[in-house]
Amino acid sequence: MVSNTKIIFAQVPTGYPEPGVHMKVEKSEIDLNADIPQGSVLLKVLCLSVDPYMRGRMREAHKKSYSPAFPLGQPMNGHAMSQVVKSNNEKFKVGDLIYGMTPFVEYALIPEQFTSYLEIRNEAKDSDIPLTNFIGVLGMPGMTAYVGLIKFGKPKKGETLYVSAASGAVGQLVGQIGKILGLYVVGSAGSDEKVAYLKELGFDAAFNYKTKDIREALKETCPNGIDIYFENVGGKMLEAVIDHANTFARIVCCGMISQYNRENPEPIHNLIQVVAKSLEIVGFIVSNSPEMEGQFRKDVTEWIKSGQIKYRETIAEGIEKTPEALVDVLKGNNFGKQVVKVADL
Amino acid sequence: MVSNTKIIFAQVPTGYPEPGVHMKVEKSEIDLNADIPQGSVLLKVLCLSVDPYMRGRMREAHKKSYSPAFPLGQPMNGHAMSQVVKSNNEKFKVGDLIYGMTPFVEYALIPEQFTSYLEIRNEAKDSDIPLTNFIGVLGMPGMTAYVGLIKFGKPKKGETLYVSAASGAVGQLVGQIGKILGLYVVGSAGSDEKVAYLKELGFDAAFNYKTKDIREALKETCPNGIDIYFENVGGKMLEAVIDHANTFARIVCCGMISQYNRENPEPIHNLIQVVAKSLEIVGFIVSNSPEMEGQFRKDVTEWIKSGQIKYRETIAEGIEKTPEALVDVLKGNNFGKQVVKVADL
């Protein structure tokens, strides 16, 4: 028997979720010698991704949204890299590296009907690219940045791109792709250290939204107005951007993290400018753009290998750190892409 | 000398404009025998269009917006049908019928540099179609309906289209085009008489937003949710629609008339659904889609002639009625497209 710690969704939060209350670490064990059902695979989770959208899954099951609610009393789940340790399915071999939606446990038994969500990514074994990158810059968050900016932002060379939460899992890549595409790129983040990092990445300008007046800072850093806003934040930030947006600006809504843990959402007062400025405000879910996956992986892999793109991660060590890691993401306490390392390859 | 009454923009309003205060009727005369400058034309205004967007032009000149502010102390202007009574420009002959932006006066002298905005529409002479239709269903409001629904609404057969201000200059055409395109069409308006008219036009359902709870009414009349919202109203109506919108819904913002005369705009609290439902909220100005004009005129002319489309107008008689007519439009007191008849052809 070996340890098989699980991260359980224990209670629906109203504000910020709390480790030990809404998410619980449950110790258990598994017999790795036991047979597994026909068609199933047993995965050893290597690293897992915690992301802001998970807050939306911590809700009552009857409330509908784009991603399913976490079942109460069950392990949470999300994107992970794992390795096959046992297979009763001819599509998977022991040792295969797997990318996909996986329960947040040390060992995950995946029944046959769910194996279609697993993708073999053995190229990660012989790559110079760190394994955690496959759930970050090369995983769902990276593709979110790529799809959001290119498909929905419709960037034209020379335009001004503004990114909020710009040092985060998605934002840091959005800004760097913006530079590659010839945009003037401005970002905001919640500490001077993060702002310094954005400048290091090649952002043309950046500011700390906690210490500066947002409207003043936007005027200063985006002297030609905003053509594309990559929206991760919502609330007052969105209102300020609408006021500073150019005619025909695209506001690409990836998330609105400032609103996730509020009981009452912050209102927006200046939507009438959507008409006056012919604005386009568009929300998207990355999983609805599978046609872009091939090009995304090809481009981003090249950009990483050529050094054109850097990607900062914060790695929490051990699956039991998952609840705190998620709260850090929601509060902006982390820096860059937050991942949890569960086991060595 | 003949009468040449003018409608003057006299003062910037804060709430609803008032006739005699913010818009004044100024009596004057003109000598039709006097020579006119080289390159200019003298137009006799036959009918003119008053539209909600004009409220936005009643502002201080230093405030920028998509259409220029009316100059204080000068005649207001807008879309009109006129006839050339004198021409010192080889492109225009006496008797030509003209569509274009024209000062709100009985006789308008158009200097050469502004004649490029005038379009000869002599087909209106021999047509069965009433002259007022050329500033309504076949003019700017009609094209607004056509462009907004087809280009920005991206309708697919069987989808649900909801139109607010549905009996107005734009709304009544939006709904009827929706029916021609195979949509399930629902409208709202501000009186039972208007609602009855919508049903007469073939709307699948309609409700009076003044006497019904908007959210309840939307649930009842749009049982499959809303795929396209043609937005003329803003405020609480927009909020209710966002709550009832389907995934991938398009919210086409043509205007937000409920907000034009408020000092403080009504806030929107549920924009976070833009992400969750992958909504698209897009504003447009019809003049930015000139490529659609030919097809618009062809289609709508055919639909009028074949009886597929009806178009209700309220005609105020006499240019001096222009201020009241505009206030009626802003308050929803009119029914259908509001025009002012200035003179007979």
C-alpha cells in the first residue's frame, strides 16, 4: 500500500474558499498491485494546474455554468500531467505521459469511458522543456492566451494591447505574443516586483494597479488609447478601460477574477460607450476553439525553444499544498503560473 | 421672399430637451430669386427624419463622440429628402430629389464642399413608395436595422431574436427581417397598442415592458433563451437580457435610449456572464458599413413592394413641429418611425 492523498471539495464557499473548510486534504492509501477494471488506466499524477476558473466550479451542483460544478465530497479535478503506472487499455502503455483532466489525487484510476479525455504526450519525456510547462504555457492557460489574443483580439500591427493580471498564467503569455505580433503592449499587476518582471519580458509599459490610480495610469501608459484589452479582472478595471478604449476596440473577456469572490458584483456604469465607440466585448472559453490547438502548440514550442518567450511559474511542493495554492491564485499572492508538483517523473 | 423657418440648437440640455428652450423655431425668409454661389445648390426640404441619436449631438462641442455635436445657435441637421430648386453645380438639376444630411430649414443652401454628401434619388419620384419611406425604412434607420441584424447579429435560422423598442423606426424592421430569415422573433414596446402592432407584423410574441415584469416576460416569451438581442434600450433591460441569454448570444447595440436623458447611467451588474456564456456585445454605427448599402436597398425595396414588410410612420406636419417630434421620439410617445413633413413634392 502507498499513500494516495486526495483533495476533496468539502463545502461551497461564499467569499474566498478556505483550506480545511471548503477544500480538505484527505489521506488514504492504494494497493498498486491490485487489478484494475478492463479498459481503465491507473495514473500517477506528476503535477497539476490550479487556475482561477476553478472558483466557479466550487458551487452548488444545480447552478449551471460553462464548466461543471465540483461534486461535493469528491476529489476536485483539473488539468494535470500524469504517468501511466498500470494499464488495462490497449491505447495506453505503462510509462506513457498523459495530459488531461484528472482528479486531484496522487493515483487516479480512470475508467474506460473517461480515457478519451486523456492525451498521450510522450514528447514531454525527451524535451528540454520542464514538465510543468505542459500544464502552463503549453497547456490550457497558454492556449487561452493564444486563442484569446489572436482569434478574438484580432490584433493589427502597431495597435495598443493592454493586459490586466499581466504576470499571471495567461497574461504573461498574452503580452509576449503581443510583442511578437508587433503590438504596443502594456500590462498591470499587483506588486512592484511583478511590474518589474513585465518590463523584463519586454512589455512597453507596466504599472502596479494597487499603488496607482488606474485611470491616470492608463492615460500615461497607453497614450494612443487602447485597441485590445485582454480582460482578466472585471469591475472597476473594466470600467476604466471602456473609458480609455479607442473606436472599434476589442475587449476580450477571459476572466474577471476581481468578481469571483464577491457576493455582490461591482457594477459597470459606462456600457453606453459600446455604441458610441463601436466596441466589441466578447467572452470566450478556450475549449470551444480546438481548431487552433495544433498551431498554438507549434508556435509556442518554437517561441520557448528560441527564447522569445519566458514563462514564470510558482511551484508548490506536494499535493497537500493544492488548497493553499488555489487560494493564492485567487488572491493574487502567487507570481506567474501556479502549479503543484505532486511527484517526480 | 418666402418663409424659411429654421430649427435652432439653442442650449445644451441635461435631461430631456425642451422645445423653446434647447431647440427653438426661428422664423426667417429667403429670396428664391437671388443668385447662389458657384458649385452650390439650393434645396427645398420635403421631409426630415428625427432620430434618438440626435440627443447625443445636443452636447458641448468639445465632447467627442461618433457624430459631431450640433453647433450652438445654428440649425440642427439630419437625414432629409429635398428637392433641388436652384443649382449652380453641374451634378445637380432643378427638380432632382436628394437624400442626405441637411440643415433643418425649409430652404437649405448647400455649399459646393458639402454637396458630396448629397445623393440624387430620382427613383423616388415615380415610385409607389411614399417619399417619407426614403428617410425611414429605406434610409438610415432601415439600413441600421439591416446591417445590425445581418452583419452583427449573424442570425442562424431557428434562433430566437429579441428586439427592444420593437415598434420604433429601427425595431419594427429588425423584427420583420428576422421573420424573413426564419428566426423566432420577440419584441417589447411601451404600450398595448404597440404590442398589438408587433403581433400584426408577424412577431411570434411581444410584451409591454411598462406593465410586465421584464424578467418574467422574457422567460415567458423566449422559452428557448435569447440568441440575438437587438439592443435599443440599455439599462435594466440589458441586464435582464444578459441573464436570459444563451451561450454564444450576440447582443447588437444599436442604441440605449433609456440612458440618453439620465444624468447618471444605470449600472449593469452581471457582465461576468460575458465570460461564462461566451457572449458577444458589439456596438456599431451604420455609416461604417457602406458596403451593405446596395444589397440593403435592393432587398428592402423588394420586401416593401411584395408586401412582406410594413412600416409604420408618425408624420408631424410642418417644420415647426420638429422639436416636439424629437422629444416624442426620446420619450417613446410616438408610434413607429417619426418624420416631419416640411413641404409637398
